Amino acid sequence: MVDSNPAAEGGGGYDAEAIKAGILQEIADLKETVQAFGVQAIKDGSWFNKFLKSCLSSYERKVMELGGAAYLRGKYPGLPTDAVAGKLCELAEKYAAVAGGLSGATASAAVLTAGVGLPAAITAVMAEVFFTVRLQLRLAFDLHLVYDIPLAADDPEELTRLFAVVYGVK
């Protein structure tokens, strides 16, 4: 996950504060996305394809500009493919755990403001959901690259299949 952890270069060293700051920034950006979609788009599901395409296409460009699979493997030199995949999964787990804790605290604080913050709480929770979906899609994309499995990130059907794989839908 390229833009998720700039501190992970060269073998996977982690800077907890950099990770937290990066996640907070991504969640803040996603809150704007949630608000832009609006409640109706979230209810009727029309946000889904737009979100999938937007979150993966820019990520794909960035990873490919950095060298694609060679870049991802280069973060963990000397490790076999399965071990690199394991490291990528571990990184995604760490990010998901931190994001869940951060958004949970934000949502709780918003609810404690006697209902005035309820829309803020809903937005915070949806931003964390979007963050998690994006994180999992990016991980699945990275795994496609590392295992040399073709994926067309601009094809809506392919993205829907990728999403189904991420969530174990058959």
C-alpha cells in the first residue's frame, strides 16, 4: 500500500505517529467524499462504482509509476512472494486497527454532544467504512501485482469482482 505508509520503506519499519497522521488525513478526505455523495446516494448504492473506480485508479497509477510489483517486492528484499504478501496483509491489518480506533473515538465524541453531532458521527463512521473498503481494495490490487495476476482497475466489472473477492462473496 503505497501511500498508506511512507515509513515502511526498506523492510517494513513502522512509524506509529506517521501512520496515525496519514490515516487521520485520509479519513478527513473521505469525510468530504461521504458528504459529497449525500445520504440518498449512500442509501441507494449509486456511490459504489464511482468510489471503487476513484479509489483504485489513482492508486494503480501511483503504484505503477513507482515500478508496480518490483516496487512492492523491493520494500521487502529477499523475501519470497508469499512472505511479501504476508507483510502487505500485516500492514493492512495495522492500518485497519488504527483507523477503527480513531473513527470510533471520533464517532463517540460526536454522539456525546447530545445528538447535535449525530450527522458528524454518521459521517465519521461512513468515512471509516470507506477507508476500510479502500484499504482492502488496495491490498487486493497489491496482491494481484505481487502474484502477477492481471487486473484492469478501470473496468467496473473487474472492480466489482475484486470487491467480491475482498469480502468473500462467491
